[in-house]
Amino acid sequence: MAEIINLRQVRKAQKRKQADATASANRAKFGQTKAERNAQTAETQRAARLLDGAKREHD
């Protein structure tokens, strides 16, 4: 006799598996966490301020 399965649970499991695959692909594609992006932006702004502070002014 065949094993009885709940189709709703199987569909939900398939949907979760697909969502996990999509999330994994997005993590690989976009790569950085929000904290890493913020740190990189802050470092870029700090470097720009440092460079602007070292410029000579022309009269």
C-alpha cells in the first residue's frame, strides 16, 4: 500500500526549497550586508574629507 502524504505540506516544502534557492542566489549576486555597505560608504566619505582638507586654495 502507498504511503499517504499531505499535499499541502508537500507544496509548502517545495515552496520553501525554492525560496531558499532564490535567497542563496541573491546572496551570491549582491554579496554585501547592510553593515558592510555602511562601513564602505563611511570610509569613502572619510577619505574624501581627508583629501579635501589637504587641498591648497588658489586665489
